[in-house]
Amino acid sequence: DAKTTQPNSMESNEEEPVHLPCNHSTISGTDYIHWYRQLPSQGPEYVIHGLTSNVNNRMASLAIAEDRKSSTLILHRATLRDAAVYYCILMRSGGSNYKLTFGKGTLLTVNP
Amino acid sequence: KAGVTQTPRYLIKTRGQQVTLSCSPISGHRSVSWYQQTPGQGLQFLFEYFSETQRNKGNFPGRFSGRQFSNSRSEMNVSTLELGDSALYLCASSFRALGEGNQPQHFGDGTRLSIL
């Protein structure tokens, strides 16, 4: 099964960009890369997802390497509310035989 | 629009007992997935239900089971509880089934289960 690897923790300053990396060297062609974040005492919240091309939404950007073996979640201007655990998840498409592979997550600390 | 609702939020049980957790998905969502979250193992997929049928199952023993009702509400049952079952159990819903469309999952805030 494809695995994801993320740094345990990262630190950023408020209003600065943050680049959260995720390695998935054994990713398959049908694996979508999803990112979620989790605040204390809450369930995970969807951030963004993509397959091959870079993606942007109001929350963040997702940059996917050309070989798809790594990706980076980009928060353009970190705020204190962005402090959370960020999870990189591979979601394999394929009817009912899909597999879900979770990373351990990166704890992001945002300094004021 | 109401989010995913899980009840109860907290639960304390003793070894050997069984427990049933409930999840009400977002209105119109037909897929409900269950996850176990522990400090040591992180987020692990338990199973997914879609239109009252289990579509996929993670690597958990048969003590973990679930079902889904016609209104898409889902329940998860754990029998013969063990100390290692202490965890946060999360439920997530989506409109289409997992694996049939890459789409966001909407998570509830979970049920914190503690086994004494």
C-alpha cells in the first residue's frame, strides 16, 4: 500500500507563507492526494485535493511534483487560526477496492 | 446546513462490554465512513457504508462492525471491548461513494471512547 511521510512538526510566523511537504514515493496512478487539517477537539477539515496538476482554492494551494512522488500544501499567509495538525492522505480510486492511506500528520505552530 | 453529527461525544466503558456509536451524515450524503484515531497509530480507516451496504473495510478485527439505515444514518458497534480500543472515533460523510469520485469528506467531531 502507498504510504505518506510528513514532518512531525513545523513552525511559521503569522502572515508568512507556509510550505507543508508530503512524500508519497509509492503513489499509484489512480491515487488522489488529499489534505485535511485538524484543530484540537475537532474532526478533520478538508483543505484541498488534486491528482496531477497544481490546485488552488480559497484556503490553500497544492503543488504536486511532476513525478507525483511528493506534494506541498501552501498556505499563502498563515494566521493563528491555521495552527493545526495537517494530514496528507492518498485516496485511491477504483470502485469498492479503493485504499486509504494516511500520513501521521504535521503539527503546524503559528507564531504571532 | 447542518454538519455531521456524532453521538455521544464522550463515553466510558469497561473491558468486555460493547458499545454503539451513532453518526448522522450531512443531509443528502449517502456515504458514511468510520475512522479510529489514536496517538500511536494516527488515523485509521475502519469501513465505509453506502446505500446501506458496506463497500470497503480496513484492517480491524471482526469485533468492529457497522450498519447504515435507509436515511443514511450509521452506527458503529464494538463488542468485547479491550483497553486498546480507547480512541477517538470519527465519522465522515460524502455525497458519492469513496473511490467513485474524488471528493471531500466531511467529518464529525468524533466520539471519545475510554475503556477502563
